[in-house]
Amino acid sequence: MTACAESGEQTEAASEVGQTVAVAGGAYKDVTVPELQAMLSHKDFPLINVHIPFQGDLPDTDASIPFNEIEQHLDRLPADKNAKIVLYCRTGRMSTEAAASLAKLGYTAVYSLTGGFTAWGDAGLPLESM
């Protein structure tokens, strides 16, 4: 995969985003609010709210899937297990659980927002409510 990493700035930047978290059977990446902001500027992924109960969304959210039901709703995620998927919840706990579940199922580009939408709001960024 060295050739892919050298193919361009965007690919290189994408590979540097996030902190890798290894789990049994795979890995996912924790991303910070500034990293997610940068990713959203050239959005090429579904943004999924996994928080229950529903308490609001980040702008550009594509779907809400309860973290503890994510494995039952794979039909709402990209069929390509190498496609990028970004998950978030209120504080980050539920999204890390959902990210670990997807990584164990073979998804290779799963991201979880560190601090969730609480961190997003604390950074002064907009939230969408019900």
C-alpha cells in the first residue's frame, strides 16, 4: 500500500487523521473536532449519530443508528467495508463501542469523534436539535 500513500496530498492527509485504536479483530480511529471539521470540508463518508436517546445531530448527519443496534443495521452503511464511516454520540463512549463492533466485522475505515457532540458544541460549533 506504499504506492497509495505516495499518490497524493489528500490520501496522505487522510491516512494521518485520527489516533488508531486496536480492538480484537480490527481497529478504528478516534478523531478530534478539528480533524472532523477538516474531513467535513471534503465529505466523502456517511456521518452517523449512534447516541441513544436522540439528543440532536451534528450538521451534515446522514443517519441515526443506535450504537447497540449497529450490527442489525449494516444495510444502512456502505456495502464496501473499506469505505470511510464516521460515528459520533454525545460524549464518545457509545460511538467507540459502535466503532469497535464495525471494526470486528471487518470495516477498515471507521472513525469515532472524541468527546462526541459535547466536544463539538464546546468548540462553539453548531448543533442541530430535534
